[in-house]
Amino acid sequence: MIHIISDSSTLYSIESAKKKGLSIVPLNITVDAQTYRDFEDITSTQLLTMIEEHKIPKTSQPSLGEKIDLYNELTKDGDEVIDIAMASGLSGTYQTAMMAKNSCDNPDLVHVVDSQTLCGPHRLMVDTALEMASNGATSKDIVMMIVQSRMQEESYLVPVDFQFLVRGGRIKGLAATLGGALKLIPILKKGVDGIGLDKFGVSRTYKKAVNMVVEDFKNNGFDSNYTFYISHAFNEELAMMFEKKINETFDGAKVVIYPLSPAFITQGGPGCVAVQAIKMA
């Protein structure tokens, strides 16, 4: 048997994942020296209240000990584990999973895969892996699916409060200078192989920002065969603008909207919107 494991980058809570046969080890959020597990100990609304009280949250990777215990439990009878981790270039989650693999009782039965993405596409990879495992696919087949699918994915982020990204250290090089661009809306694009966030462009209006992102999808060969994901931090208005433009541009494409978890509101800031697309291999 093959067990699928991931983290809360998939926007699954432990309980919602369990219903699908998925095991989740959450990311962590720390506020005023107190640590909360993503989805489990804190809600997005509670986090927003803390931010409005001028508290500064930080995120950290899932618990190493929790990962090791889970690997040991699931492999004790000879079953395999595939842990599909959030992009290694945006979080230490993958590195923690590798440390857990090397420290567990049956490392040869544990396969850790870097999704090179997060949120919607990450969730779809996990869902597809679960389906493949239930249909008798081998661990090699499932890992190959992830490796091939991550090459057909793209992610953009439109932040409202740029300082959350600056503090989190997830923007690269000249992208940090966007924070000083007065009255401009920065647009960021996931770096190559999921490493950091690069400058994509700036816009003076959200309408133009939406058009820039969707046109870039189109110019890079994305079409209605891709699944589009829009994840937002209490910004339904901008999320709906993106949905409308995607539907107009890619007739018949599947578009899914999710609210972001506390961990990703911490990283992207209140009001941020992530727009992503992926085609499964």
C-alpha cells in the first residue's frame, strides 16, 4: 500500500485531509512567541485580527518530530510513503521532510518529492496521487506524475501589503525594490524550479494587473486544458476579477477559488491574491 502525505500548503486541514485518506502535517505560524499549527490552532480571521493589532506573524516548516513519527507509523508494516512537499524554494518544508526521511526507521520506504509549487496546483498533485495510489499505481509512477506535472505549472502573486513578502524573505533581487514603487501594484511570478518570487511587472490599476497576468498565461501557451486556481486572503473582489478574465480568455477552462490559510496570509499579507495554472501529466 502507498500512503500519501503532504503539508497545509495544499489548503487541507488535518480533518478534511483524513476524509480523503491523506495525512497532513501543518505549517506553523508564530505570533508573540506563541506557535500555532496552520488551520488547527488558528483561523484566518483570528490571524487577521492579530495583524490589525499590529502583531507580526512568522511562518515555519512543519514539525520534524511529527514527520518522523508519521513516517514510522505508516511504514512499520512495509507500506510505502510519498510525501509531496511545498516548493523547496519558498519554504523549508521539503528540507524538513528529507531530514525526517533520513531519521526514520524505514527510509527506503519513504519518497519525498518537491512539488515546486503551492496551494491549488499542490493540492491537485496530491489529489491525483491519491487517486493513482487507490488505483494500484506504483510509487515510481506517482513520483513521475509529479515531476512531469510541475513542469506544466505557473504561479503569480498580487500582494496588497508588500512588506509581508519583504519580511518573509521570499522575493529575490530587484523584486524587493517594487516595495518602494509608490501607487504601483506589484505583480510577482514564481521563480524557476519554484525558487523565490521574481518581479513580473507593475500596474497602476488592478484591472490592468489582471489583464497582464492572464495575457502572460495566454502568451506562454496556457489554454482551456489547464486548471486555473485563484487563492485569496479576504479579497473576493480581486479574485472574481481574475475569474471573469480567465473565463473570457480560456473558454471552458476549470477555475477554482480558495481562501488562503493563515500560513499563506502570513507570507503574502492580507488582501493578496495568488493566480496559478497547471496541466496534469
